[in-house]
Amino acid sequence: MKVCDLMHKGVISCYAEDTVKDVARMMDQHHFRSIVVVNERGEVWGIISFREMMPHYSKNLSQLTAGEIMRPYKIEVDPQWSIENAIDVMRRLRYYHLIVVDPHVGTKWPVGILSSSDVVKCMSNLTSGRYEQMLKIRRETTEP
Amino acid sequence: MKEYVRQLMRRGAITCSETTSIRDIAQIMVVNQVRYCVVINNEHEVIGIVSADSLICTFGLDLDETKAQDIIVKDKRRVFTTTGKTPLTEAIDIMKRLKIGHLVVLADHPASRAVLGILFSSDIVAEMARRQEEGEKS
């Protein structure tokens, strides 16, 4: 199994000059766990996850920029990597959101994200969605 | 402004036992759309937490044979807990220092190890966004 089979296609990105207030709003409204910081050419510069956000709890977020709090990101994960390889990188570097870049377009052009949740979903062997699974849970009371 | 853990935590928790298989835990996480599972013993006391991040270490193993207790032992994972009365800034410091995304909130009674709820980093960030918008309106 390859990274491209499990990853989330597409990324949500912001620029380094955007305020942290905007980043917090994006995370809250759209329930994203990580935002990719890109430069004006659309290349990956860094990543902001909840861990980078939390230390600024009591600060004025309008005065902070994404570039100031982001974690620089230098790994280039190829969509053709095996899942085992990606998990090894996650464990070694403690990066649980890997930004997948497209080698055909440009070395730092983000095309998707592979998170630990995507791997867990694969491990669960559940092929259908959440609600289909809930319908399969047997309840004695529903039997006539 | 919310100042204490009890004001921001989510009450209740998804739990499993030490002998629950990794496959079952993965299914619990997917069906309930969570990234953690609190491991409890027969007395309903917290003995550990399994997160999606720690679960990926078992990829490639026999997931029906590997149990929750194997991950807890292998990771030497301590139980990261707090109480509802703890100030939020203190809880955030713990999460930041230990690089974790959630804290298990226990009952305030010192002898009790029962789970009251979970404090998530996502709720902390949501509160940050809400507070900023309220500040703008006022």
C-alpha cells in the first residue's frame, strides 16, 4: 500500500504573513488539525498544528503571524512511498501530519496530507463510512 | 474568559480495557471519530491512554492479537491526567511540555481515578478563535 492510497487529497494553506487569528478561525470553522504555510509560489514552508497554536492561548492573536509560530517543514514525502516508510518517518521525527508533495509539478508543491488518523482508518479494516458502521451495530431491542 | 480545565473539557470519554485488541481500538476510533481511547481496569480506574499517534507503531503486526496493554508497555506511556480545578494555562503547559494533544480529566477527589472527561487541544484552539471574535465585536 502506498501513501497516495491513504492520504487526504488537497491541503488547506495560508501565507506566512497571515495572522494567527485567521489560522485559528480556519481550524475552528472547518475542523482542520493542521494548516500548511506556503510562500507566494505555493511551495511548502511550514506547518501549523494545534501544538504550535496552544502556547499562544493568552496572547493577542491579531499581532502574531503564521510565519512566527509555524514549524519549519523540510521533509519531502513522495506519494509513491510505502506506508511503512511514511510511518517510520512519523515515528522517528514525531511528525504525525506528513505533507505529501508532487514530484511532477515541483519538489515542494503540496498535494495532500497523510495523518496518523488515515493510517488508523486503514488498520480498522472498515470499508464504509461512520454511519454505515453504526447501522451495523446489533441492538436486541430492534428485533421484533 | 475560560480559566479552568472544567470550563473547556468534554465530559465523558471513550474507553477500552487492557485486553482490547488493536483492531477493535482502531474501529472504536473510526466509528466514534476520535483520536484516543482511555484504557481502564475492572474498577473503572484510568491506567493509560492510547492515541492514534501511538497506534501507528503497530502497523504491520497482527492487529487482532496485539492488545492495548502491549502499546502502553512498549511506549512506557505514563498516564497524563489533570483535574477540573487546574488552571487552563497550567494544563496547556503540561500538554506543550509532553507534546500531547489531550489530557484525561479525573474527578477532583484525590483518591478517585475515575474519568470525568478529556481536555482536547482542538477545544483550546476553538476557544482562542472564539475569544478573538468576541474581542472584535466588543
